[in-house]
Amino acid sequence: LQCVVADAGFSLNPAFVRDKILAITDRDAPNLRIVELRLREAQECEWADVVPENENRIHQWIVAGDHILISYVQPHATRVCVFDLDGNKTGEWPLRTGGRTVRFLAASADSDELILETESCTQPPAILRCSVHSNRFDLWAQRDIPFNSERYGQTRVWYASKDGTRVPMVITARKGASPDRANPTVLYAYGRVHRHHQPALHPPVGARRGAGAGAPRGDD
């Protein structure tokens, strides 16, 4: 047996992928990075960047077959990037995930299939089965709720706070509703450092939308 890390003053979540030890860590990376821990006899293990830190914080990561999938937190949406096991970027999911929250649920290094969940401010949660290699998405299950999402749309805007910080907001309302004080509005917001609340459908708010109400939503 060999000790890899002892008395760590940082977070480290490893995954054993074939002959590699991959891990997500905030060591020298507040926005997180993916590294490979390379063992060396009688020496401290080597930390090699696989997916370096960037300006967007990593929300989730998962290994499916020969691919590493990483979701990044961005205003109004989740951005998903695909890398090979050496950290070379091989793809991105801009079209299917635009304006939606994406959550990785399950995957295996023995298969390129991935199970994920998506939802938005107007669409209820749905579970999809994805083939990373073919970029194919199949609906597996979707929550059935008494809400006609086709009647509603959403607009992404920015709001300037008192100190000048730009706050992203999503305004969800019945299509054709005037964005003025004539319509009742429910404001929902949540966020703090490194804790982000991504777009989601909230049934109580959806019920108010049935009367034409708007629902501005602030995200960290």
C-alpha cells in the first residue's frame, strides 16, 4: 500500500478509471480542476492537470467510457464539455442544454452511456439516456405535471445591483404577457459563494403563471 495524500488542507474526490487515478480538487484551483495522480516509488505522487481550472466553476464531473464530462455553472444555464481521458476537449453540448439545468446521475467507465436529468423554468424534470460517442439523447422518463409549458416563455436579463454587480435573471411568463406592473410577479432567488441555484420548474410558481403572472428569478 502507498499513501497518496495525507493531512490534506484541500478537497479531493478521486475516481479509479482503468489504470489511472483521476480526481477533482480545489488544490490551487478555487474553481476546481481535474487531475491525474501518478504514483512514484518512495516519492510524493505527481499531480498532473487533465482539465485545468478556468473562469467557470465546475459543477459536476463524471466518466463515461473513454470520456470525461464536466458541467460548468454559467448564468441562466449549464454548459457541458466533453474531454478524452488525457484532457483533450472533444465536444460540447450547446444546443440541447441551452437554458436548461443538467445533472449527471450515473455512468460507467465500461460504457459510453450516461444517465442525466434536465429541467428548466418551463420544462419539468426529465431523465435522458445519452450515448456520448454518437451524441444521441433518448427520453427515458419525464415527470407528468398539470402545467402546459408550451404557453410560457422565458427571457434572460441582467439587473444592476446597488454596488454595480450584474445579477443574471430569468423572467418566465405566459407568452404575450406585458412586462409591466399590471401582472402580478413572484420573485425567487437564491445564491451564495460556490452555491448556485440553476433554472428549475417550481409548481407553486407555475400555478401563479396560469393567471399570467411573471416569475423573475435571480441566480448567483
